[in-house]
Amino acid sequence: MTVKIAASAWYHALRTTSYIKSCKIYEPEFTKCSTESIQRFLKEVFTAKVPEVVAEVGKLDPLHLDEIHFKQDNNDAASLRAHLTNLEVSGLSNIQVTESRVSKKDFSWLTKLFFPKFKIEGHYKMDGRVLLLPLKGEGQMVIEIDAMNVTMRTKTRLIEKGDFTFYNVTDIKLDLDAQKMTSYFDNLFGGNNEEINRSTNESFNKNWRDFFEALRPLITDTVDKIMFNLIPKLFHMYPANFFVEDIPTPQKLYGKQ
């Protein structure tokens, strides 16, 4: 009982914080209000200004990821197997929410995000083909993306805890694009020829759009992993009706369970 009372008191105290802005979905200009609300909230979260979030999910910019396994076959741009480890992702704190829509039917979201700079550094091990070039290597890599747009579709199911309605995130799907990408991979082809390594990296950067298309699934997987590790945790901490003030209870939306 003491824990429940303490949690309830914390939720009520959150309503007065400057980074929480509630909007009413059945009122005009909800999307404009929601966009401003989620921008304010995520900016505060990604810049580590909320101690409770830092305690729950850790530092978010730069963000550390232990590993990502990736496999892509039968693609015109690439046939690739990759194992990325000890990754550091930076640029998240400059997030811009350009649109935040919420479905009145099931209260899922469509969120459009913009990252001026997005950077992935770490250790790679790759084997396959990229842009008709056989690629096999292991070493350090850097991928920098300018002006990355992300469209995030989030499926949710409402749940109730105490006196509050919460989002339970069930699925996240992402699409992304960029205006520019530069990269560098050392020890390509086993690191036996530095001149070939240099010219291959130059070719990747000269033909960055094609190389981006080849790596798009890998980059999407990376961003997807970040969001799926973060978003569900955040919305188990913060009630849904803090953001959508007139959101129905699970009982009203789904009927008796």
C-alpha cells in the first residue's frame, strides 16, 4: 500500500512539471498541441534533465549499445552479414519532433522526428557484398548521417495502473531517410592494403546515396533498437493521460476484459 501511495503521489507531482503538457484529442488543433508536447518531453529526456529517467534507462546521448546482429540477403544493393559491437550513438539530444499524431480509434501514434546529426561509432565485422564490391573486414567504423528524418509508427494497448491510464507499447516500425551520409571502415579486405581500403571508403562516400540504401536496413535496425528499448520504458513511467488528457480508460475503449 505504501508503494502504491508513493507512486500515485509522484504521478500527481509530475503534472506540475514544465516538460509535461497535456492535450485533448477531441479538441481542434490537437496534432499541433501534441507535437509541441512530445517535443518538449523528448528534449528533456534526451538531454538527461530528468533524474528519474536517467536512473531507469541511463544516459541517452551518447547512448551505448552492446551489439547488433544484422543479415540481409538477395538485395540488389547489398548482400551483407554484420555484427556490430561496443556501439556509441550520438546526436539524439538534438531531436526535433516535426509531427505527432494519435489515432482516435486505437490511440496508436504516428511520430515524425528529425535529427540534424546522427552518428554511430563502434566495432564492426562484416562479410558480403556492397555496391558490387566484395566486402569482408573487421575493425572500427564511423557512420555520420546529416538531416535524418524518421517516421515512427507505434502500436499500443492501453492499460490501467492505479488511477491512471498508461500506454503499453506493442510494436514500433520505422522508416528513415537522410540528406547526406559519410562513413569510414578500417581494415576492409583484412587490412592488407591501405590504398584499397582508402579508395573503397572514398567510393562509398562519393556514392553515398547508393551506400546509404545498402545500409538503410542496418541503420533502421539500430534506430529501431534504440526506440524500442526507450519508448516502452518511458510510457510505463508516465501516464498516457498526462499527454492525451481525455484518453479513455481501457475499460471504456475495449469493454470489460
